[in-house]
Amino acid sequence: MDREPEELQFIGFFGVYKEAYKIVFSWRKIFTEIALGLILPLSFIFLAHIYISELLFGKILHNEEVLDYTRTGSPTYNRISDRLSSEWITFWLFKAVYLLFVLILSLLSTSAVVYTIACIYTAKDLTFKKVLSVVPKVWKRLMITFLWNFTIMFVYNFAAIVVVVLCVWVADQIGGGVIGTIIMFLLLIAYFVGFVYINVIWHLASVISVLEDMYGIQAMIKSKELIKGKMGLASAIYITIQFCIILIQLTFEELVVYGDSLTMTGRLGWGIACFFLLSSLILLGLVVQTVVYFICKSYRHESIDKSCLSDHLEVYLGEYVPLKGRDVQLEHFNI
């Protein structure tokens, strides 16, 4: 982050990734420690979840198929039915534990990366031990912001389901066919746009929750205002990163989970490759979303007073005191 604050607003799509790469490369020691301590476990859990879920679900499908060809009420039927119930319980418990661990590690990783970049921005001395001492305090604020985003997404998805059901009913009343297909296609596009918009707002709100005095719904509102003018850039970056994550996931499923045609060594090799690619992508994504925050601040003609921010970052090492927006922000500058 060696650019002048007013220059950041002119960084484009590729410039964001270039800036993120420069930050990681220049401070590779601390980012390597963060990756080893937080991001690698997160990536391992994500990929292991895919593999284990397929094993558990495969057993469930097999037993359901056997149950279909078993006489109802027989001892064998009852035994398989009980086994199925147990397997479904195990499956959903595993999903719940997985989501809990992923949530915790994701928020911890976000806290660590955003705090680290803020320290780099203010030229503070930084060690992994300091980062770990700060992360639990910042994590609480990120959790509240996440819960608000979860609530918004729940309402959004519920409303989307209601709209789809109503539109399908209307299309059926007027004959369906081509009209129904067009309506569903338009609804799918509208849903995707809304989904991306909400998640872009949330990602920026996560950075705000760490660097400013607001979190939760206040951070979401501030993010909505701050992102204006840079929504296209932020959305393109979000879609690109999510596409790469999905691509890694599909590759892992195809070549590792279902890669029966490959040797064990080949499957292991692809598994390791996916593991390190995913870890690198997660780290890059967290750095990128922090860079986008500084770009948005610059575009909105706001800057961050490095000396005040440095003082507040120092406070994180003691008892937590919320960052005050009036303390960390300079007056708007004119270009």
C-alpha cells in the first residue's frame, strides 16, 4: 500500500489483484504464518467435508435403494430403516459441525488478514503473536455482522421462493410454455444480481467492522454507501473469486472424490494441488477485499489518518476500545 490515498481510486480490476499480490509477496512471512495457522485448516476442512459428505450420502442412497426392494414391515426392512435414520442424523450433525468450524475459521482468517493489512498500511511492527492476540476481539464484531448478513440472506431467499412460486402459478394460468421459461430466466438473473449485491456489501462490511467503530447492520449500511461507484469492480472481483472456488471444488470432486480411473497417487496429487490452490485463493481473496475497502474510501474522497489508526490498532493489544470513525478518518479531500 505504497500509493498515495487519492491514487487508490484509479486502480482497476487487474490492478487490485496486482496490489494484493504485492502486499502478500512483500510481507510473505506474516501471511505465510496466517495461512499455516488459519487458512490451511479452513481449506482442509472444506475439502474434507466434500469427500466425507459424498461417502456418507453414498451409503444413504445405497440403503434407500435396498429399502425400496425390501418387503415393508419385515425384520430386514426395519433394520435398514433404523440404519437409515441413524445415517441421516450422522449426516446432518456432520454438516452442522462443519458449518460451525468453517464459520469460526473464516471469521478468524478475515480478522487476521484485515488487521495485518491495516498494520502494514500504518507501518506498525507486526508479529504473528500480536495478530493472534487481536483476532479474538475483532472476531466478535465480525460475528455480529455475519449474523445480520445471514438474516438478510434468509429473508431474501424466502422472498425469492415466494416470488418464484407465484410466477410459476401465473405462468401456468396463462399457458406456460415460452412465457413461463422467459419469466423463470429473468427471475434467475434478478436473483443472481441480488445475491451478488448482498454478498459484496457483506464482504466490505466485514472490513468496516474491523477498521471502524461500527459493526452489524450499521456496518452493512455504511458498506452500502461506501461501495457506490465501485459496485461494478467489487462485483467482478467477487464473481471471479467465487468462480475459481467453484472450479477448484468441481475439480476436487471429479478427480479425487470420483476419480476411480486415477491411481491413488494421482488422486492424492490432485487433492494436494486443490488444497494449496484453494488456500492461496482464500488468502488472496481476503487481501483483495481489504484493498477494495481502501479503494472505495479513496473514491468517496475519504482517507484514513495513519497516525490515528495506528493508535487505535495499538489499543487492540490491550482491552478492546471501539474505533471511532471521526478519529480514523481525515476530512474529505478534494481532487
